[in-house]
Amino acid sequence: MDIITLLQIMIGVIIFIMFLLVLFYLYLVRPKKQKKEESSTPIEYSNTEKQEKKIENYGRFQGELSQESIFDFMEFDEVIDNMIVRKNKTQYIMVLQCNGVNYDLMSEQEKISVEEGFVQFLNTLRFPIQLYIQSRTLNLKDIVAGYKERVNVLNSDISKIDMKIDQAQRANNKALQEKLEFEKRRKQNVLDYGIDITNYVERLNSNQNILQQRTYVIVSFFINELGENMENYSKEEIDNMCFSELYTRCQNVSSALMTSEVTSKILTSEELMELLYIAYNRDESEILQLQKALDAQYDALYSTGKDILQKKQEKLDKEINLAAIDMATDSILKADKQKQLEDLEIERAKTQAIKDKASELLDQYEDQLNPRVFQLAKENVKEASDEAKVIKNQKKITPAASQNQPIRSTVRRVSKVQSEPQARTINQVPKRPIKRNDTTLED
């Protein structure tokens, strides 16, 4: 057999094999077509049955709802490191929240400068951005709670001032009383104003028709901008590189917006989730707020409590602190009593020294004084010292009164009692000449 005959035989075999494959393919595909045609054939209903079927299925999702379909509808994969990840981790997004400027209240020159700044911002862009505006119902619950807390603080301050005014009235301190009353009137005016503001904001918060408009600048970055050979990098390395690039771009956008007097900030991960939550759940966003869910830790898989040993240690520390405060208070009161006793002892020694000194002075002038005068002077000195002792003993017997009064006032009163007899003793020396043994003496 020559080569031509062999080639003809081979070609015939190949054609026969291809013919068998085509028959096998048609055999496999035909049942699927029949099933599809049977499923696509419409079921004929009467008009009444169609209307009843339409009413029964109104507002219901027709089909199967799976996790993949939900992710496809949401159009993003996850939120990490203040970034939104999209398109199977090929696109990373960072969002800037911009604070608006009151353009209508500006002068013509200011409006021109703002417009020129915005034009300059557009000319400096070297990457694509998107502007997104979201309207939210104004929620003032946090602001109202802050106002109420300040009002409670003012109420407590006014109560403390009232206590101080009562103390000043009991002490007959008119100057301090007037000063405290002026401070009370000032705080009362602030309190009344705060209550009015709180009530006004609460009325505003009850009105659900007040909307707040927020403007966002969306900055995107694709991983193909990093170059080729991305399979050599890990997921964490890609996330870090995309974060660095996006952060740099957002900083450039923020600094460029400053030329038009527009301030901005990068949204955190929680703020991004709130932005997406409101975008997908506009009706329920005010009833079921995301921030409340995060504060309540609804996203946590389990809750943790303090260890029992830590609780015991905290209880022991609290008992120790209370016992230490009681001991310190008792020691202060005891030390105050000891100090008063020491002061009384010093005053007693001082009185005895004054008595001895007065007796010495009288003894020095005994030969120059009338005997009766000298005797009376000696008795007066003795009575003065006895009177001082009685006063000290009375103060020692009534410690409650001594605790309420300062020690300096006690010393001052005792000194006054001691100085009066001494003054009387000196004043009792006659001013007229005294005759003794035919000798005239001048005082």
C-alpha cells in the first residue's frame, strides 16, 4: 500500500469518529431542550385566577434568595482599614466627608475666590473621583442628651450655692452672702436658657421631616495600578499598599479643597458602614440605627465578664479605701483634740507666768504702796488667775463647742480674759499722791 491509500483510510476513520461524537452530543442535549421547553410553556389561567395570583404574590420576592445574590446586590466585598473593597478585591475605595460653606451669605469677592479655588482643585486632579450626596433625617438625640447632662450639672451647682448662702447667713457674713447670691442669679439665668434650648431641640427632633444633606468625595484605586506580578504579594501586603496610595490621594484632595474653604475628613470603618447601611436601608435607618447596634455589641459573637478574682480584688480595694478614709477622719479629730489640749496647757503655763511676774512686780513696790492697796492687788492677781482657770476648765468640759470654733478664737478669748484683770490691777493703783511715813510718792 502506498502513502496515499493510508492517508485516505485515516481520513475516513477520523470522519467516522467525528460523526459518532456529533450523534452523542445531540443525544445529551435533546432532553435538556425538552425540559426547558416544558418549563417555558406558559400555564393558562383565567382572568380571575390571574388577579388572585397577582394579589397573593404582591411584594414578595419571586425566586431563591442566597448569600451570593445578596453580595452581588450589595456590590462590595468588605470594609477594612477605612476602605471599601469591591469587585473581588480588585478595587479599593476611600471616602472623604466634606463640610459645606455658606455660599449664599458670602460677598461677591468671596464667591469668586471660592469658585476659583474649586476650579484649581479640579485642575490639580490626576486620578478619577466621584461626588456622592446623601440626605439623612436629622437626629438630635445625642445633642439633647448632652444638653440635659449640662442642665443637671447646673442644678447641682445651684444647690451647692444655696448651702453656702445658708452658711453665710448663719455667720452674718453679708459680703459673702451678696457675692453668692449674684453667682446664683447668674447660674440660674444660664440654667433657664439651657432648659429652653433643650426643649426647643427636642421639639425639632420630634419632627421627622428635617433632612440633613451630606456631601462625600469618593476616591478609588485599582490593584492593577500597582503593576504586574501581583501574585507575588500576600493579601496583607496588597491591602497595605492600596491603603498607602489611597491615603495619599485623599490627603491631596483634602488640601486641594482647602483652597475653596471646604474642610474634609476621611471616614473611619464604622462611618463607612453607617454610610452603606443608610444607602441600602433608607427607611429603617432612623428606627434601627447602626450606632446603637454597635454600642450594644450586637455584632459580637459572645459577651465577656470580669473574672471572679478581679471582682474580689476590686471589692477588697473598695473596703480598704473606705476603712482608710474612716481611719484618717478619726485620726484628724483625735489630733485636733490633742492640739486643743496642748494649747490649753500652754495658756495655763502662760497665765501662771503672768501671775508670778505680777506678784514679783508687786513685791518690788511693796515698800512704796499702802499695805491695804498691796493686799488688794495681791488678791486681784490671785482672782484673775483663778478666773482664767475656771474658763479653761469650762472649755475643756464642753469639747463640742470647742470643735465648732477655731482654736485661734479660743486663745484670743482666753487672752482677753487674762488681760482684763491685769489691766484692772494696774488701774487700781491710785493716781493721787499716797502719804506713807510723811513721804509723798507719785504714781
